[in-house]
Amino acid sequence: MNGYHEAAASAGGSPEQAINRQKSARSNILFAFGIALALYTAWHVRHELVLIYVSALFAVVLMPVVRFITNLHIGKWSPGRGLAILLLLLAVAGAAALFFLFALPPVIRDLHEFALEMPTRGPQLLARIRELPLSQRVDVAALNAKLQDFASNFATYLLYSIKNWASAVFEVITGVILTIYFMLEGETAYHWLLSFFPVDRRQRLDITLGRAEVRMGKWLLGQGSLMLVLGLSSTIVFVFLKVRYAYALGVLMGLLNIIPIVGALVSVALAVLVAAIDSWGRVLGVVIFYAIYSQVETSYLTPRIMRTSVDLAGLSVIIALLLGASLAGVIGAMVAVPTAVLVAVLLNEYAVKPEPIIAEPQPLSDVV
């Protein structure tokens, strides 16, 4: 025991200090192992964590709409939060039902007729391809054989893709359910998470996240504006070009624009396929329209609308979209801007150090 005291004295400190240092070292080792285990677990459940994060983010974005519904009054009665969420879901489901009710029947009818006429219309389509420049290098016979094979085995292709579609639909349903629960019980979970922080820092963090919530809620307004602009402009162009299903394609382009870049590309690809059924001139018109619109949206509309709604610089919006799409694909691109808003608010509050305001010295004559 005397040797232990001598070792502690030679190390510079009392025995109690040596024991505290040993406990601190063990605590640091355990903390490091805990962090490593948490990161390992998070990596294995990263897909589920992304789904939870996206659902929570959409709940935050949609809460201003829910609050607007709860503030509506019919006499002395006003809907509660649960009824407001139900009314919001019914409105979205009703709009989707009306779209599919009016848009799908003519598309299904024409697809059925197109499948029946594929043996005769396939060669006609390939003959149009031969008229294009550099089309002589295309093996038309092989392409025709592939078209015939696709038409005859379409049911087989559809059967193989059912598994992927079922998985995607399940994820969407899960995300919707999680979003509803976050809107119903999000405040309880939010205050529980705040309880992990010291009391003296909790109020500051609460005020900061409140500012972020307000700005993130405005993202939906900005994104809705972009969707409306694309939907109206594409509908006008498609009607002018006499493209089939012009109104349905315009609505679809506006709705899919909630997915930055990818959504518009998918809807334009559908419009090009529909236009190719009738004439190459309409295909060229659709391609020219989207080429012009994409430049206008990327360079003018998105930076300005997002800056007005969420107070982010245009460069920040573009970088956020690129990083979100690279990290999490389509879902990452969808939540990139509201995530950038959250990061910007936190950085402004805790990391950015503003320059101190130095008062200009007054002339001696003014002081006298």
C-alpha cells in the first residue's frame, strides 16, 4: 500500500486523484466503445433511419398546413389536430382518386390498343427511325425483334417487377404512417429529446429549432410554387403541341417535380414516349420545351423562389440538392432543401461568430 502511495506521489497527486484518473480513463474507453457500437448499429439500420428522418421532416413541413386547418372555425367549432390530419389525408387521397379516375381510363384503353397493334405499328415506328440522321448504323431488324419480344413478354416483365414495386409501395405506406404519428405525437418526442440537454442550454436549443421549423415549413410553399409553374407551363405547351393526354401529363409533371431533377426527367420521358406515337415534330417540341424550362428553373426560379421562402442562397440550394441526391438518391434530393435549412439555422446559432460592431469615433468638435 505504501508503494501505491509512493507511486501516486511520484506521479504528482494524491491517491484519490490517481483513482479518479483511472476511472476517467475507463469511462473514456467505454464511451469510445459505445460510440463505435452506435455507429456500427446505425450503419446496419441506415435505411430505416433515413425513412424515420424523412418522415419526421415531412411532419415538420406539413405541420403549418395542419395548424391552418385547426384554426378554421365553423361557428364556435374548430377541428382538433387529429381531425385536421384526417382532413388533410382525405384531401390528398381525393385529389389522387380524381386524377386516376379521369386520367387512367383513356391511357389504359390506348395502351391496350397499342399492344394489339404492335405487330403492325412497330415496323412503322422503326421506319420513322430510319429517317433520322445517323440511323443507318442502327440494326433495325434486331430492334424490331426486341420490340416484338417485349410486346409478347410484357406480362412476364411486369411479374418480375412486382417485387420491387411492392417493396416501394410498402416503404411509401410506412413513411405515411410514420409521418402521421410524428404529427400526432411529435411534440412529446421532441420534448423528450430536449430533456437530454442541460437545462441552461435547453431553452436556447428550443428557440433555435423553433426558428428552423418556421423556415422549413415555408419550403412546402416554395416547392408548391415550382410544381405549379411547371404543371401550368407544361400543360399549355402540350395542349399547343396537341400531345395526347396533355392535361394528365401536365398534372403529372407538376406533381413529380416534388422530386428535384429526377421527377421532371421521368415525366418528360413519359411525355416524349407519348408524343413519339404521333410524330417526331411533337417529340422535338417536348424536348425543346423541357431544355428551356430546365435552364430557367435551375438558374432563375429555384434559387429565387427558395431564397424567398426559406432564406437560403441559390448556391446553397444547388449544393444541397447535389449532396442529397448523391447521399440518398431520390429521397435525399426531396429532403435536401429543408435539411439545409436546419443545418443553416444551427450553424448560425452555434458556429457563426459575427463581427463585433465597433462604434466609429466621433470628431472632437462634436464631443465638445
